[in-house]
Amino acid sequence: MRHYQKLLRKGLPKLGTENEKVSLTDDQEVKCCYVINTCEYCLETIPGLHNQIVDKIDEQYKSQIDLNIAADIFWELINQCITALISSLEAKAEV
């Protein structure tokens, strides 16, 4: 999951912080929206993946399966994309 998140991030422009305004091009904004949608899909599939792993793994390891970290990774990327989109809108509105 972490590797996939890195691949998604690779296609994005440099995302600013909450205090840093970044003006994105239209294509960059579209990429941010695609990444948000992809991350949301991943978040929807994580519970099913968790259940499949738990169903197939030995009983002694079932309690060690925790995909919350994977979900947190995708939430973080969603938040960064949304922050970048808002920042871009603010930067364009100031012009």
C-alpha cells in the first residue's frame, strides 16, 4: 500500500503546506482529483482486503493484521491534495 501511495504521489505536482499557496495548472488540478478518487477507492477496498487476509491466515497471526496504517497513508494523501486544490483556488482568486 505504501508503494502504491508513492506511485500516486509521483504523478502529482509539488504539494504545498497549509501556509504555502501553490497555483496549480488545470492539468495538475485534474491529477489531484484523480488521486483523491483513487485513494477513496483504495479506502473502500481495504476492509475487504483485511477480511480476505484474516480468512486465509493462520489463527495465531490474525490479531496482528492491521490495515489502519494503510488507510492513514491514503487519508494523508487525500488531505494533501485537497489542501493543494484549496491553495490553488486561493492563489487564483487573489490575482
